[in-house]
Amino acid sequence: MAEKKQEPDFDVSGVVNKTEHFVDQNKKSLGIILIALLVAVGGYLFYQKIYVAGKEKEASAMLFHAEKYFTADSLNLAINGDGNNPGLEELASDYGVSPSGNIARYYLGMAYMKQKEYDKAIETLKAYDAPDAMSGSVVYGAIGDAYMELKNTDEAISFYEKASKENSNTFSTPIMLMKWAGALESTGDYKGAKSVYEKIKKDYSTSTEGAQIDKYIARVEALAGSN
């Protein structure tokens, strides 16, 4: 039987001494790092609790007027303000870090869409920080619409696909799928369009879009067969 080798003892005191020596030799550097961490954490807390909170209080009080103009389709007043109250452009620019400033950015992008300023709409809506999947889906769809208006079908397809996958529900998802399929169909990708139409039939048959989906499937099948 082979002789069992004795494992060397682990020198805990040696490790402790080395650690103490390292700390002693690097007190200045470690102190600087600690101070930097404290400053970073303190700065973040100040930014969130004081700066952003202050911006939110101001923005939420002023957003009401711009929202009112947007709802009434008074888009110039909504975007630029009425002389007494700031418009969406100013709110999004000056208060964009706050939740209300972010909402202003959403309204601003949609206002640009209504005014057919599609490049501005895309830029603004891409900067919007969606707080939930539902609004994210709507924004992706709007960006897709803007790209379609600009004849950039490839980008439109990409954003319609994102919109359809962002938040699965029986209301908006079939709409986004229809837009995605329609964009694919416009490029001659009838196979891809059929696949999306069939997804509507399978997963959203009770939706408004699902109720009439068979005619769209039949159409792309006919178009594919004629090529």
C-alpha cells in the first residue's frame, strides 16, 4: 500500500500578513479608490433623488398644456408652446431626464409623424425610453410607419418585426403583424408575408385582423404562384 502523502498546512497567518502588508503599502491608492467610489455613489444618488426629482416636478406641471394642445391636434402649439407655456420640443430637450420629459419626447415624436416630418419623428421616437412593453411596441410600429413613408422598406420591416414581438397581446400584436406582412409583401417576399399572415391565423384568429386573414393568405399564394 502506497504511503499517504501529508498535505502541507495552509499558512493563514502568512496570507493575513501579506494582505496587511499590501494594504499598508498601498494606503494612498486604496484611499483614492474608496473616495472615488463614495463620490460616484453620492453623485448618482444626488442625480436621481435631487436633480431628476426636481426636473420631474417642474416638467409634470408644464406638460399638461402641451398634452392638451396635442390632443386637440393643435400641433404647432403643442410642439412650440403658446408663449406662456413651453412646448414639447422644449420639455423634451430641457427635461428629458425626467419621466414627464420622456413622455414629452413621445408626444413630440407622434406630433412630428402627424406633421409628416418623418426624419424628426424617427430621431425623436428612437430616443424615447419606453417604460413598458406596450408603449415600446407602439413606438416601434410608429418608427416603422415613418420608414415606410420615407420608402425605406427594409428598416420598416425591421421595426414592424420588433413591434410585433415586443408585447404579445390580442389588440396591438395582430396590427403590427399585419404591417410587417404588408411591408414584406410590398417587396415581393410573398413567402415571408404568408408566414406572418399564417401566424395571425394561428395565434390571433379571434382578432379583427384574424377574422379576414384568409383572403390575405390567398392573395399572397396567388401572387407567389404567378411569379
